[in-house]
Amino acid sequence: MDDLIQPDSSDLPASSPMEEEGPRFDEIRHGFELDGQYYLLTSGIFSELASKSQICQLPDSPPWFAGFINHRGHTVPVYDLPYMAHQQRTDQKGLYWVLLLDRQPHTAGFLLTQIPSVVTDPEQIEQNDLNYDAHPRPLQPFLGTAYHAQDKSWIELDHRALLSKLKTTFYQPAALFE
């Protein structure tokens, strides 16, 4: 019966494990690796990692368009970002992730072959310290500020501008790579 009696609050430790503070970060961002280069999402962008969803391909679509997924009842377009880097479609039978960006109705997904990263407290670096030529040519117009975090150089990718360009070239897939 004694084991059913709860101790006084003075017998409890001053802080419970749930109240302990973890490390504090001034800024938490998300990014991903693509062919050995590291890209940051623009600050404040909503992003989510979708489970390996069945991608419904669209016949006669450009090779950089992977297809559509159903995410929580919404149809979401998915773009094959690795294709833009090395002109080879991502093997959807292998390991991949779908990084969802923005909230509905503007959500779009990037197909990735590496799991995205959490990037904490990135520090801005000089633009001239970055070799833009090392990045895939189709992505270069959409690259922004360079950062250093977690012993890596990261560069912002303006995904909204990239998606806008992809949508305008949807029926002219060769135009993106001219």
C-alpha cells in the first residue's frame, strides 16, 4: 500500500528530464546534398520530408519532372533534382526521399538521393569564396548567398524561382539546358 502513496513535491528533483534545456541555436535551417554540393533552403521556408511515396509519372513529360505524389489528399508535383545535376533520372526502385517545400496549395517536391540535413547557425561567407562552376549549370541562376556551417560550404537555392522556370519550360524541356 505504501508504494501507492505519492511522495511530496519536495522529494522530487528540481527539474525533470523534460525540463532540461538542450543546446540553443540562433538559426535552424534545412538543406540537402546534391552531387557533393550543399544547398540551403531559403530562411523561413516550410519543408517536410515525405515518406517514400509512389510517384505517378506523367507520359511525355520532361525528364526532370518525376511525376506526382498524393500527400495527405493533395496532388503534389515532384521534380527530379539529381537529374539536373548529372542528366540521369533517379532510380525510383532505389533509395530516395521527397523533400516537400511550401504549404498547400503551393507545395512542390524535390526528389533527392541523400537525406536532407538540419543546418544550425550558418555563417555567411564571401561570395567570391564560392566556385559557382562546381554547381550544376541548370541550378546556377538560382543560387544565392553562401554560408559555412557544420564544416561545409552551403549555398542558398531559390526553389521558388527554380520551380517557376521549370513550369515555364515544361512543354519545352530542351530550353532549360540550352
